[in-house]
Amino acid sequence: MNNTKMKKGGLGEEIKVLMKTRVRDYAMYIALAAIFIIFAACTGGAFLSPRNLTNLINQTGYIAVMAVAMTLVLIICEIDLSVGYMAGFLGAVAAIMMIRMGINMWIVIAAVLALGVFFGVMKGLIVTKMGVPAFVTTLAFEFIFRGLLSLITSESGTIPIGIDSFNAISNGFVPDIGDIAGMHSLSLVVGAAAIVLVVYFQIKRRKNMQHYHFDVLSKPMFAAKLIFMSVLIGVVAVILAQYRGLSWTIVIVAIVTLVYHFIMEKTRLGRYIYGIGGNSEAAALAGISVSRIRLLVFASMGLMTALGGILFASRLQSASTTAGAGFELDAIAACYIGGTSTSGGIGKVTNTIIGALVIMSLTNGLNLMGVGIAYQYVVKGIIFIIAVAFDVMNRK
Amino acid sequence: MNDYILEMRGITKTFPGVRALDNVNFKVKRGEIHCLVGENGAGKSTLMKVLSGVYKFGSYSGDIVYDGEVQRFMSTKDSENAGIAIINQELALIPDLTIYENIFFGHEIMRPSGRTIDWNQTIVAAEKLLDKVRLDVNPSWKIRELGVGKQQLVEIAKALSKKAKLLILDEPTASLNENDSQNLLKLLRDLKEEGVTSIMISHRLKEVVNIADTITVLRDGATICSINGRDGKVEEGEIIKYMVGREIENVYPRREDVRHGDVALELRDWTVYDPSAERVILNHVSLKVHKGEVVGLSGLMGAGRTELALSVFGNNPHYKLLGGEIYVEGKRVRFKEPKDAMRAGIAYVSEDRKHNGLILIQDIKFNVTLPNLEAIENGVVVNANEEIIQVNKYKDSLNIKTPSIAQKVGNLSGGNQQKVQIAKWLFAEPKVLILDEPTRGIDVGAKYEIYTIINRLVSEGYSVIMISSDLPEVLGMSDHIYVMSEGTITGELSAEEANEHNVMRMATKTEEVCNE
């Protein structure tokens, strides 16, 4: 809810004001569009094929869930640099438990998630109780997880996971309910439902804001926004429907995003997290148990790192000795590109998802173009710095 | 002896909306100890900042004549080169460097080649300087290992190393214990024998009358008088008279009907030790606040008023409570963290709204509801509509001037930010409100509104403890006044008894009271 001053200058004026005051909110969409156009041109359209876009979305899954939790970590002015190898390590733990020990997949998933929370709490305790800065703590943990990953995969090297139901998590699709014009109907139905829900909630929210005399977008601008959102969801649904429909990854990412979005926007806990990020002294004096909430945020980071590790292992259908390298940078970059403030207190998990799409579009597009991994690192590093610099300069 | 080392003539310095110094004349004789006294906000520190080049030439009007020449200091470096050294209350030493590194920081002794530091010479020179300030420590100790008193001496050694001829000390004894204070004053006398001139800002009038050759009193940004401290004994009372002596204008809305109820909050023998300062910061503080009463807590800077509020509110985990009890409505309570104090019905409105009070990047509703979100919860969901209704109520009743409660708090004026702070704590449904400097840095109109709000609150049965450095405000608003000095209550007065003189006398009382 930005206090965009609406003058009676008409639509042109309103657009101008919006561009000025909210350029930060739109930047990631502009970046995403630019990346799509460039890659579509450079790959002769292959980038935009239903197959590749479905692939891109599934690829984004493991980074997206980690980035969502990372958003909270960054909001409270902390950081977690250990999530990359931690995800890799936990993926390997899952593989070993299932393949070598033959434990049931669901028990393994539950155990690995619990292990993730355990490590998250451990990091959180070191940061909050012992006062070791998060940067140092998590950097050290990155070394530890890297070592542990090598250790448990040293004998066997890469551990292939030959369990179809596990591999389906990141590669499988929700069973369809029938065809419509040769397309998968489920994703069309879900897409349509999503459009209806989004339009309904947006209208309801606008009415509510008008009721309490807040500034709202003018009618034509609001309509344009609704159409834009509907078209976006519609296009994604149609593209998915043309390939194999709704993937399990999308379902998981959607659930994670909705839950975190709900917590951050609707609950007391969300308020406390924003409050601590905005001014932890003031939050403490308002009676908030700051250290307990910081601990919780690290625990949630641990949980999502474990989920990310599972998604990645499932996607590769194996656990490798180098799994997870660089994930932390992707996750943090997704947050910053999605508008999370480098000085804390500001950030939205829904925007982080867009940020994750930007980062993974880069990876996917560069792969399609046949650019080597070495160059990819350089490009991502540059994009990362541009995103943060843009944020910092914009907040001045 | 009419040789003046310093003459400041007609100094006027304005900040947006405030005239901090108004045609101030200030003359210091060569080789004297000159004390500068005045209430908080009288302009002492501003004057010294003008002198030392913190406010550079051109940002003020008037002349600084030093050593017979008009000076144009563009930075503190310039004033240092001229031989003026200022020692601020917050010491400018680097804790993890050694004493000798600190003394010569910024003007290192170089080897003949001029490229590398001559550490041997540095240590030898540092030893000599420490000897001069009579500090018997190894110069290779780290600053961190020294107490505040000794750090102060290192600062003086540093000033001497720069060949300072004029030493400015801003409340040098405020954070020192009795022993260290005496040491420091003795040192100033010795330096005087060697021809060093000192200007000392101090609130401790007893010290001032003992040491000063000349005393200059500032009030409301103007020089009131300079008293010769050596012609017969200067009375503390005389200084106080000059420090206050202001007509109280009738800017305080009168409360109708003052009926006080039972005791809402009582503190008994509250004694707190601050390990980082190595001293007892609150010593057997006892006070009572009745229902429907405004209790003023007066005192000069560093008297321990904010520390008292924070230690009661449970916020400062490193303070050590040596003794004392809190009673809320007659019941003994213990607070481990602010949440406990809030549950018992105590709210603390911070003096530092930007750092401790508000979350500037969030909007008004977010800030107001933060301490008591439970009140607008619907299951686990914060009810956004209820929030808007509630916060709008406070916006109207406290007259917060904003186009909408979705406005970011950082965009509001100081007075409106203060009202948001008050709204926030009223929303927490307290019984006792501790307002720490509620009108600092806000304009006259907004001040009046805050006073009106305070009056309305007490008439509704709230109790208010108002910590304020503004003496007329304390006198104008309080039903009952406690005066603090150096961590103890040095006096208690009813509204009828209190006047500027007796409050200021209590606020400047020093150790003889502490030893009672």
C-alpha cells in the first residue's frame, strides 16, 4: 500500500507517478520480460517452447522454496550462506537412507525435513545466543556441509536414486482429468480458477481500501493490472497444458509460497518479522521476543533448505558430490531481484518467486544457447551486483 | 591580567527553526580554568562546536578571536593546528588500539625517512605524556583495559601531544566516580600552572565553584553573565539563579479536577549496577505514582532518568539489579523483559523515537498495533479491518495529521511521530505511561497538543511519569516532582512547592547527598 498521491491529472499523470514511485516494484517484471525476449531471439524461439518453459518452472522449484525462506532471513537483516551445500548434503542423506538403508521414502522425507530444522535451529542458536554474526556462522557451516557431503559420498561417488515415486516429485506431473482441444485440461482448469480467485481478491481488497478511504489505483489502471495478471496466469496455464500439464513441483512451490505469504501478510508472526527487520530495538521495546523469532526464521530456512535438497535430488534422480554448489547465491539473488531490501525490513515472498524465475531463466537460457557454466557464473555475478546496486540507489 | 587567549564575539548560530546561539560573547583569559554552565539546551555544546570547527566558518555569524587573530576554522583539524583540543563526553579513542597508538593517532611520529612510523620514539613520548597526566599505566595497554576515568586522562594526554594551549572538556566528570573526578580536577589545576587554559562544561556546580577562575552562564542561547570565581566565594545558589531565572509563560493547559487515586506504581530502593561503566548508576531510588497523576522526573543530562525507566521496563539485559522492588497497584512484580512490564500495565515511550521507538519504514497502522496485535487477532489472522478502525480512532483522538494511516511513519513530522508513539502505547492498554522527553525536538504547537493529551490521559485514570529536561515543562505539567542527580533521588516536591530554583538546586546536588 503505497501512498501514491493521485492527482486529478488523468491517466498519463497517474502512470508517470506510478513509474516514479514504484519503479522498484516493477523492475523485476521488466527484467523478466527483457530476459525472455533476448533468449527467445537468441535461441530462435526454442526458449519459449512449452517443453522448455515447463522445464524452466520445474528447474526453478528448488531455488524458489529456498529463496522464499531466505526472504525472511534477509528481512530480519541476517543471511544464510550455508544453504547451498546444506541442500546438497541433505539430498545425499535422503539418497543414502532410501537406497542403502532401504527406508520408506515418506519416512525419509520427514526425517530429512526434521534434520533441516535441526541444523537451522543450530545455526540460529549460535547466532542469537552466542552472538556470532550470521555471516560468519553460516559461512563456517557451508564448509562443514561441504565436507560432510564429500564424506558421505566419497566411497560411492554419485548415488543414483532409482525410485520412481521419489523422482516424480521434481519430474512428474499431476495425473490429468481429460483433454480439451488436445491440451491437458487440469492445468487449464487450475489456471482459470486462479484467475477467478485473483480477480475476486483484488476487487475485494480495492473495495475494502476504498471503504476506508485509502488511495487506490484509478479504474482504468486497476483494470489494466487485472488484465495483465489474468493474461500472465492464462499464458502460463496454456503453455503448461500444451506440454504435460501441472507438475508436482508447481504444486509444492505454490503451497510453500501461499503459506509463507499468509504468514507474512496476515499473522502476528509476520508483523513481528517485518518489525524486527525495520528496527529491532523498537521491536524489542514493543515486547517482541526478538531472539526467539530470529531463531524461528533460521529454523524455517533449515526446513526449506531440506525441501530444496529433496527437490534437487529428485530432479537429478541422484545425489552427487557437488550438489548444491552456488544455490545460496541463486536464492539470495532471487530475493534481491524480487525487491527485498539489502538493509532489511522490506520484502515479499511473492516477489521473490519472480526473482527466482529471473535467475533460473538466466541459467536455462544460457544453457540453451550452449554457454558454458564458467560464463554462467560470471553473468550471474554481474546480474547479482546490478540488482543490489539498483536497489540501493533506488532507496536513496 | 587582561590577556585573553580567546574572545568569541557576537556568535549567532541557527538551525532550521531554532536559534541555538544568539549573539553570544565569551571571553577566556590566558591560563585560567573557565567553567561554562547552563541548563540542558542552553547552547554550551553548540558554542564549543563552533569554537572547535565542527560547525565550520560561515555557518555561524560573529568572530572567533584566538591568540589575537580572527580565526576561520573549516574543520576540527584547523582548530587543532591552532592549539585548541576538545574532549567530548563520548571519548574518541579506539578501544582495541594501545594507549600509545591512540595518543598519536593521526599525527604519528615518523622516522627520519618520513615514510614509516617510529614506534620506539612513539612509546617514549607516550610515556612522558602519561607521566604528565599522572597516569601510571603501561602505554602498550589497550584502551579497552582502562576504566572511563583513565581513558579520560589518555584523551588529555592526546590533546597535550598536539601541543594544545586551550583544552575544552565537555562534562568530563559526568561519567566518573568521585575519586577519578578529583584526580581529573587536580590535573587541570596542574596544567594551569604549566600555562594550559581550560574551558570546562559541567553540571556539577560544587566542582565548578571549587575550580573555576571564571564562570560563564549561558541560558537559552545567550550569555547571561561571567562571574569571577576568585573574588570571594561564589555561591551555588547564585549560579542557579542565573541558570534559570526565566519567566514561565502560560503554555501549559490547566487540568481541571485533580483527584488522585491509589498508588499505581511504586519503586522501592531500586539499585542498579552497570558493568560496562563499572559503577552504580541508580542508587536506592524510591518513588510513587498515583492514579490520575503526572509525576515529573527532572534532572540534568546523565542523572540516570532514562536508565531508571529502561531498567524498570526490563529492557537492558546487561544491567545488574542489586536491589529494589517494583509494586504495581500494591502487588510486587518482577520484569525480565519488556513484555512482562507491558503485561503489568507499564508502557515506555522512548526519548529516541527514531532508534528505539518507531519503525520508520513501516506505516502508521503497523507501528501503532505492533505492541498489542493480540487485541485485533481473529484466530491466527490479524484483522486488517479492525486494525484500520482502531488506528483511525487514535488518529482522530490524538489528532495525528496525515492523509492516511497507510502513510510511512518516516514521512511524518516530529510532533506527529511522537503522537504515533503515544498512540502505539495507548493501544497496548497500559495503566502507567512513562514518557521520556515527550516534547524533545517538536515545535511549539505540537508541544501544546502533547500536553493536552497528557492532561486528558490522567483525567481518564492513566498515570504518567514524565521524564523531561525542560524545567518549565516539568513545573508546568507535574502534580508531583522527583529530582534526580547522579543516580539518586535528590529531592521530592509537590507542584505548589516546586520552582526553578529549588529544582535546579536539587538537580545539581552532588556527592554529599549520595553518601547519606
